[in-house]
Amino acid sequence: MYHVTSYPTDAPRGVILSSFFKELRRRNVFRVAGVYAVVGWLLAQAGTLLEGALGMPGWFDTVVVSLLLLGLPVALIFAWAFEMTPEGVKLSTQVPVDQSITNKTGRKLDYAIIAGLALVVVAVVADRFIGDDAAAPQSAAVIGTTPSASFPDNTIAVLPFVDMSPESDQEYFADGISEELLNVLAKVNTLQVAGRTSSFAFKNDNRDLREIGKLLKVAHLLEGSVRKSGDKVRITAQLIRADNGYHMWSDTFDGDLTDIFALQDQVANAIFVELKDHLPIGDVEVGTIAAPRANVDAYELFLRARELIHQVGGQSGYEQARDLLDEAIALDPDYAPALAWRAYVEFSLADAWGDESGKPLKEALPDVKAYADRAVAADPDSADAYFALGNYETARYLNEGVGQVDDVIATFRKAVALRPNFPQAQNALAQILSAKGEHEEAIAVLEDVLEHDPGHREANENYLNVMIDAGRFDEAEAALERWMAVRPDPTQKQLYQAYLLIEQGRTAEGLATAEKIEVADEQSKRYRELLIRWAHYDLGDTAWASANSGTVTDKAYLALLSDNPDAALALVEGDGGEPLRSNPHSVITAYNRFLDAAGEYDKIIQYYDETIKTPEAAIAEVDACGCGGMDYLVKAMQNTGHKDADKVLALWGDMASRKAVIYSRSYSFHRLEAERALLHDDTARAIQSFGKAMDFGWRSYPFAVGAVEFKNLPDNEGVKAAQARMLSIINEQRALAKMEPLPGGEG
């Protein structure tokens, strides 16, 4: 007998409904609805989690819920019309009542409902207590103790957000979002935010987050993704404990590209709220964080230009960036960041020393000034604008040489005050502080940059150059290792290793290292060639120098090595030697060398009287680099009886006293001290200083053989002994380089 439900048409309505609901229960329709509801809720939660974790479109969770709702009536109809039997699924009307197993099926569905409800309870409790209060063990650790033994609670790095766009063509946009978040968080003076260069070094890097935290010296990491589709943008961000990799917080933000700046503000302030809840950053008001506004298309062009500046660089990168910035400025003439970086690009494309490799700086100055002024006018509180203005002032200092250094320092200080975490401006400030002779502060500024941004290329290069020039080789090697740990670059590392070896007097090793380096880019190629040239000159390899003298300057130095000062001077006074005569710094430190060798003291004095004019201005030109040059000027003054001779020599002594603290292990410092002693007629002290210079790595073929540059050395046994020692050292290095010894120094 098959069970077919039918109701007499004259039956009371209550009887009909009662029988209908009884049949619904018998066929487990209510139980199926319960199971479907529980499983559907769990699936909806899973959809929401997957959407955030995988950076899926904002409509993904809506589609999941909609499909589940559409599936409910289908499931109920299926439960009514069909029944599970030992032989499989059959229509309910075809199953005899005495063979129906709906009771057994119902018990199984009851168990499924109970298990599903248990999972719901677990999920709700986890979200309520684990997700909020704590990250209980997580945030408790953050609030009460330092997450890492060495990194303060209020330290954070913003890692580059991942581009999750459908075409994967919005990397520059994702980087722009990351950088804006970094910039706005850096405005909170109680937060210590790792610099962009170091944070972005980990783009596409699968290193463990704990390792990244240690390298960046931060307790927290902010990472996320950006998905851009048409005018829609989705930003997912998550805050992570760096010491254990645990997620403290995550959220997803949807918005329109037409209001991307408001979305940036929303994300930054949401992150800031979370940080306030967990980190000791004081009572800074929420809602004060704001990203700069601009035309959206101009903003995108600016981001692409900045990516070229940061990631490509060089003439090609700067020229492409220039074109994009011009487009951005055409769309938004008052967008300060675009104007500021346009000034920077114009400055970078010019050649500071005016040779044929770029637009002469003097010609570029008006454009640099115009863009910088427009940036400041557009936003007087823009750090980028004052960075641009500082570049203009630097350009004036390089081009005009006298009286501009304080303006440059003041401008870069203002840029850093407006944005304390601004490594480009800090690096530029350190350079110009060195130019004024404020070497200790310059080193302190560079160390501060590298503390927050250990991968910053320019700051690392400047710091390494200072440490190497100061003879602080152990510190230089440690700094190089730290830099390479954050931003591995085998070519750059080998170049600096070769430089270190040469400066330590291990010339043969340095030469061998440089010759083995494989370089791809032009900048590294030029640097490698320079190192090889230095090494051959130090080794007295005149045959190599003669065969490889390409530039006018190279040929002029070779003429000096060949004791032909008149030919050397003729070369640098021709068209190709204009860079050596272009400004006071190059005249004092380079051009005067050839005038001195040729005995042209009157020309040295004429330039001093007409252009430099004061002892203080002369000292300022050599204080920047610890370069030689003062000996040529003082010698000319002494030989012509110039009234400023004693004053210049005294100021040189004052400068040397200041530098002795930092440069006591520098061979260049002791070599210049020997020159200064000779001008004081103190031969004994000169010999002692020459000896110290050799101890610290000085290698000089011209000194060893008494070339024309050293024609005024006293005819003294101590001087001759120093020269013999230099020749012996050079021959030791020549032997290591498999070269024949120079005559007179074999023993």
C-alpha cells in the first residue's frame, strides 16, 4: 500500500492543516530546513572570510547568500517530494508506508542539526571573545610587555600592499596606497614608522614575517591588498605581531576611485584606532589623519612617476617620470607633490658639474626654481615642496659655490620638521651638513635615517662613504652587511667590498675583486671602472693608465705622472677640462692641482681674489669632503706673499682639529696633515703624518717616486725613508697583482 496524501474537499480546514503539518514532519521537511539553515549560515561566514583573505570582489559574499536563499525552497521541495531508501532516492508517493525509513533519517538529521548548532556556537564565541578581547593573549602581550626583547611597542612597518586586481596591472596603485598609509601614520609623532625603502624591499618576498620584523626593528607589521576594478576599489588591511606572526586585527574597506582620498583616510584612521587600543602612542586625536587631495587621474600619473623614480631611476627612469609628471600637472596645476617631484627630476637630470652627460645645471636652475616655488605656493605645509626647494638651493650652492649653504640647511630642516620620517630630505640634509663641516651631526642624521630605514640606498651609500673616508672600516663593513640583509644586491655589495679593500691599502685584492664583478647597469659599470682606475694608479701602472685614458681629466693626470705638468695644464684648460674650472669647489680641490704643478701661482691667486675672496669661503669649499686643495692655495699665497696666507693656514688648522675626532683613522686626513705641517716648515711632523697615512692605507705612486706633484718635498733623509717605504708597499701589492716591481723598491 502506497501512501498518497489526499484530503476530502468537505473536511474542516483545521483537520486539513493538522494532517498537512503531520505529513511535513513525517517527511522530515522541517528537519531539512533546520539543517539547511545551519549549514547555510556556516557557508555564508566562510564566504565572508574567503572574500577578505583572497581579496575577492565585494559582491562575492552577497552572491553566496543569494544562492543559499534561492536554494532553500529547492531543498524543501526535494525533502517533500523525495525520500531516502536503502535502494536510493525515490518519490515519496512510490514508497509504501510500511517500508518508509523517515524516522531513521529524521534521527540522523537531528544529529546533524545538533552538530551544526555546536559549530555555530563555537564560531560565535570565537568571534566574540577571541576576536575582540584578545586577541586575549596577543593584545595582552602588546599592552603589557614589549613583543620583542629589543623593539618598542610603538614601532610599525607598512609593507607594500599586494595588487589583487584582475589584470595584475595596478602595482603602482597598491604601492601608492601603502605609501600614503605610511606617510599619514608617520605624522603621529608617538609612532616610530619604518621607512618606505626598507619596507618596500620585501615586496614579493616570501620571508617569514618574524624575520622581516627583526630586520626592520619593529614590533608590528601592517600588510594588505588592493583590488581595483573600474572605479571600484577594495582595500584589505591586517595588523600583525612581528614577534610571532599572529593577526591582531583585519578589515576590508570598499569605495569608489572617485573618492580614493577619503577611502585612504578611512583606512588610515581605522588602523590608527586599532593602534590606539593596543599601543602606547598617547592621546592623539583620531580623525586628524588625512591624505593629500588631488585630481584622481593626476594622482594615478603621480604614482606611476614616483614608481619610476624609486624603482628604475637613472636617466631613463627620470625622463619617463618627467613626462608623467607633466601630464599630472596639466590635469591638476596645483598638486604640490607632483610639482615638487617634477623639480626633483629636473634637478636630477641636470649635470651638477656641467659636462656633456646632461643638461648643464645652470640652464636647469630656472625650471627647478619654478616648480619648487609652485609646490610651496600650492601647499605651504608640504614636506615634498620644501624638499624640492632644498634641491634648488643645493643646485645654487653647486653652481655658485659661495654663501648658500645655510639656506640649504634651513630648507631641508623645514622639510624634515614637516615630515620627520622623510629619508630623502634627511639624507640631503646630512650631505649639506657635511658641506658646512658639521660632520658629527651629519653622521647622526644618517644613523637616524638608517635606524628607521635600513635599506635606504642613498643614505647607506653616504654613510658608507663617510665611514670609509674616516678609516672606520669595521663600522663600514657592518653597515654594508645590514644594508644587504634588507635589500640584497650582490653587485652593489661587491663594488663596496672592492672599494673597502682599496681604501685599506689592499690594492691588489681590491683590483681583483673589481675586475670579477659583472655589472649590468651603466652606473655600476662606471663605478667599477673608477675603482679599477684608482687601483692601477695607486700601483703605478702607467702602461695601463696610458692605454685606458679616455677623458681629458684621465689624460691630464697621466701627464702629471709622466712629469709633464705643462701638458697636463693645457689639457684641463681646454674645452674638456671645463668641469674642473666651473665652480670654487672644483677649482680649489682639482684645477689648482694642475696650476700648482706648473708653477702658475698667479692664476691661483687671481681666482681667489676675484671669486672666493675670503679665507672662510675657501675653507668652506674643502670642508665638505676632506679633500685636498688647501695646500695648493696656501703654497701659492706663501710664494706670492698674499696677505691671507697666515689666516687661511690657521683656519685650515682649526678645521683639522674639528675633524680629528671623526677622522683620526683616515689616511687622507693624515696625508693632508703632512702637507699642512710642511707649510709650517715642520718636517718632522710631516714625516710622522706621512707614516700614519701609510699605516691607515695610503698608497701613492707619485709620492713614492717623487713625481712633479711632490717636487717641493724637503731634501731630507726622513722624507726619503718615507718614500722608500711607500715604494716597498706598492711593490708588495704589485707582486700580489702579478706585476713586475718598480725599480728602486725591490727590497
